[in-house]
Amino acid sequence: MIFIFGEIVYGGHIVNDIDRILANAYLKNMMVDELFDDLELFPYLDPKMTHLSFKVTAQSSYDKYYEYIEQSLNVETPLAYGLHPNAEIGFRTAQCELLFNTLVEL
């Protein structure tokens, strides 16, 4: 992780002790647990414009995470990926055309 983080922030490879000290300083000061407090996992989504929101949940068990995801992500939307709502129409149209072309070939 230090190697990847060092490349992104530092701009180079960790090749000596000074690079390692710099990368560790970034990790120690910037990668903290508070980073995820109230983090919106749909970064392109404006919650004021839509009713959709998906925030980081508190630390819990696997079953609680699974339950939270099932309840919070009941509808998949292109808005979560920063796409226009009509992007789903084009995707569904292409799916239908593929399905019916496959049926015709059968």
C-alpha cells in the first residue's frame, strides 16, 4: 500500500529511506478512520436533488453490512455513477435488442 500511495502522492517509487519516511508521513496523517465519517459513497449524486443517498455505515459484523447494503441499494441508478438518467434507457434498449435478436436466431 505504501508503494502505491507513494506513487500517487509522491510521484515516484519508494527507493530509499527518505521516500519511505515521506510515504509513511502521508499515510499516518491522511489515512485516518475519520476519513470515512459521513462519507457519501455516491460522490456524483447531489442528495438535495434526489432522494438517493448511500453513506458509510458504522463498523459492524458481516451480516449487518450485508443487511445495510440490501436495504440501502435497493434500486440501481445511473445517477450514482454520475450519468444522466437517460443512460439507463439506452442500456435497457440495447439489452432488449440483444435478447430479441438472440430469440430470432434461435
